[in-house]
Amino acid sequence: MNLAEELAWWRFYVSRQAVQLLARALPLAALRDRLPRVVAERLRFGLYPARITDAENVECARAYAPWGEPAELDAARAVRYDAAPRASILVVTYNNLSLTRLCLASLQRAAGALPFEIVVVDNASTDGTPEWLAATAARGLLPLVVVKNGHNAGFAAGNNLAAARARGDVLVFLNNDTVVVDGWLETLVAHLDRDRSIGLLGPITNSGGNGEAQLGTRYADLDGMRAFAAAYTRAHAGQVADVPMLALFCAAMAKERFAAVGGLDERYGRGLFEDDDLALAVQRRGWRVALARDVFVHHYGGASFSRLAAGEYLRLWWDNRRAFERKWGVTWQPR
């Protein structure tokens, strides 16, 4: 990094650290929406990129008694299909076992007629995740394939490895800090089947990393989430809207098109900006990036990145943003 670049980094870092230190004493994020637009915009950029939401502080409770605490698969609801999988759900894990258990429990309960498989790549978790995944696959209650990495290869590399093992013709990227509801997978696949102009498709959510997808909903628990999701998606049945990018906490695309764009770019390492990169790659091919307003997926958010120190997270964000801009010859626009 040259001197000018290093100075730019320090200007970026110091200004955001100052604002975020102030935010610990004042409710800046809440005040932002009540201030004059000019002030609010300056404050928004001062807070951005704020630390990813700590999963422990998300308003929706993580514990869900009907599925057990921690969540368990239901032995009476084994998911098995005679046909080959139509969709491959790709999940990359790095610790956060309790959230992984909740995610897979929701996938089991939401399983419908559409054949799917789950390909989990574990990036050398140290909290018992590899052992739990192996035992879960052996039980046969889900069509589950587990791949163990010997090191933390990062989000992009993990998903590329999962995609290479996938048998379905639709790939669905799904973070392990998500909870899905009935009909989510069938609706995403139906949209892709119906409109071949769509290259990448994602759901509405409570916390999604980009404004178009994020509703900012508040519910106390997963029962409240499911009730909200059912009402919202019913009211927006069939609605699809173009968006500039999708966060890859949940997104679907045809496997052949993922191969055509070269998969996820692994230069982004542990993560950040591979979703902007994929969206732009899809658009440069002439395909649409779109949002399905009749699909809702709950996202706890930041399960991995919240573990990084503030300076480490900001540095990763800065370096990956610069890599994205250099690759595409564009200036990244905050969303």
C-alpha cells in the first residue's frame, strides 16, 4: 500500500472510530432518522460501516422451545426424496453451533415437495460444529452432505467448494444464522423457472445488509416472525423488484450461471464484498438481480463478523472495498 492509500485508510478509520465511540454514549443510529436530511446523511456515512449486529443482541430470541434448546431435528420428520435434488442449499459454517442447529431445524420443518440437498462446508470450527454435523448427517434426517475444511478458507472459497459438490440445478446460498419458513424454497425456484432474465434472486428479511431487502421488522420470537412472514408474503404474492445488489445471507441462482460468472471471487478472503462482486458479475452478463417480496427469511446477522475487533473489521472492509473497486473500475456506492 502506497503512502496516499495509507493516509486515506487512516482518515477513514479515525473518523469512523470517533463516530462509533460517540455512538456508545448517544443513540446516534436512532437519532439519524429524526434529523434533517443533510445531517442524517452525514451521520449515516459516519456510522458506516457500523459493526455488524451482534447476534446476541438481535431482538428476535434465538432460543425456540418447540424445537428444543438447543434446537434439535425432529426424528419423526425425516426428509428424504426419491428424485435427485432440484436445489442445493449451500451453507458455510465457522463456529456458532447453536445458530447452525436452529437453521437446519428450520430447513427440516420447512421442507416441502421440492427435492433439495444441503451441502455444508465447515471452515475448521472449534466449537463442536464438525462433530455435530457429522453425527447429524449420519442420522439421515436431512439430505445433508458435510465437507470439512482443515482451515478457515473464508466465505467465498467455502461456497465455491459447496457449489462444486452440489447436484441441484439451482444453488441457494444460505447463511447459518438464518431461519426459513414454509414455501421459501419453492417460491424462489418458481420465480427463477418462470423468468429466465433473473440471474440472482433473494428474499425480504429483517436484517439483510442492503436497504431494499431489509424491512427493519421487530418481533420478539420465532413464532412472531413466522406470523409476520406469512402475512407479509401473502400480501406481496408474485412481486419481484430489481435491485442493484443482494447480500448473500440468502440468494438463489442457476448453477450453470454461477459457473458462467466464475463462482465467487476468493480474493475477498474471510468475506465482505463478494456479494457486491457477484451481483455486478451477474449484471454484466445481462441478467437481473432481483428481490422476491413473497419470500421472507429471518437473519440474525453478523454471527461471524461480530467476533472481529472493530479495527480488524474496518480494515477488512476497507481492503475488500478497494479490491472490488480496482477489479471493476468503479466507485462503490453505500446502500
